[in-house]
Amino acid sequence: MKSVLITGCNRGLGLGLVKQIMKTTNPPQKVIATCRDVDKALALYEVASQHKNLHILQLDVRNTDTFDQFSQDVGHIVREEGLNVLFNNAGYSPKSTRINFVKADQLAETFAINTIGPIMLTKALMPLLKQAATTNEKESLGSKRAAVINMSSVLGSIALNSDGGLYPYRCSKAAINMATKSLSADLKNDGILVTCVHPGWVKTDMGGSNAPMDIETSCSSLVEFITNLTEKHNGGFFQWDGKELQW
């Protein structure tokens, strides 16, 4: 990978992904990390102080009307080589669980962040992804050419849902899974791979302290997964260790 863009990097898995990518033997020449509030991204700026290839950009994935300008800003960084990897990581999960506690505004905000944002951001960055796919056309389908990775969750699996509840989060992740499948069909002929991945149940603000996996373990596996993407992953649903999940 010559370039990678990750959304939602001020903490949690996004920050963990940035750190793990920087630890690889040959990190990308350009790593673009976004966060909603750059003034609060102190840990991210600490990483940037040690790595000149890390660029921090402000982005609120709910504000889709800013995406065209954001794409131009990314273009100034990646230049003629385009963008190899877009990792739609930014996510949200409200605290509501059962149907009697669900609120319409929770559903709307969760879909805005977890589903609408990734779809529209992918659309806005398509010219840069296509540019990378063309520049690296000798590479096979994967992250060395061009790829979009959508952060999903096993909670978005319809087949594996035996517990119910969590309507905003489950529904938004099931929706991004469907978007992933459609994008994989739409963009394959352009040389762009699209897949979605479950990071595991991780100790983050969203995952909670009872989660069995730490951020470093999850993110190191995710970086390995991204690095080794092949055509078999296109349009699929996988977990952090590469195991395919049921839709």
C-alpha cells in the first residue's frame, strides 16, 4: 500500500489501526487519519509527531456536503498516484437495546454515521480510488491496487442474530454489509476491491470493559487482513482473523 485513509481515528480502533500500520515493516508512504474534532485528537497528534507520513484531516462523516472538498484535500496529499485504501472505520452505537427503548433519532443518527457516511464518502473518493487502480493496474485485485474496507460487526449478521435488540447498531451494520456487496459488484471492473470486516469484541468505549480482546490484538490482525486481501475477499464479510462470516 502506498496510501491509506482511515476514518474515526481519535481513539479506539481507528487510532489502533494507525499505530499498527506505522509498526509494519514497510508502512505506506501516506497515511491519512481523520477525526471529527482535531482539537481532541491528542494521541493521534502524538503519533504524527513521530511519523512524517501521517496526515491528519478533520472529517465528520455525518456532514456529507463536505465530502467533495475533503476529496480534494485528500487528492492534494496522494497526488497522481491516487488512494490505495479507504477504511471506513468511524462508527456509532447508542445505548438503547430493546424495542421499547428505541428512538427514531437514534436510528437516524446511527444510520447517518454507520451507513450513509461510508457510502457517500466512498462515492466522493471514487476518482482517487480509480486513479490508484489504474496506476497499479499490474497488481491483482487487493490493497496494493485499490480497496475499500467497511468496518462492520457480527452484530450486523442476520443469520447469527439470536439475541435481538440493539436495533440502531444491528440494522446499520446489516445495511453497510449490503452496501459492501453492491459496491463490490459496481467497482470490480474498475479494479477496486470492496469488503467488510468484523474487528471482534474489543475493549473500546463502544465495546466496553468486558470485551475479551484488546485494541492492539484486533488492529494488528486487521492490518494483516488488509495487507493480504485478494479477489476472494471481494464482496465478502469476514472477521479480524480472516474467517468468513454468515450474512
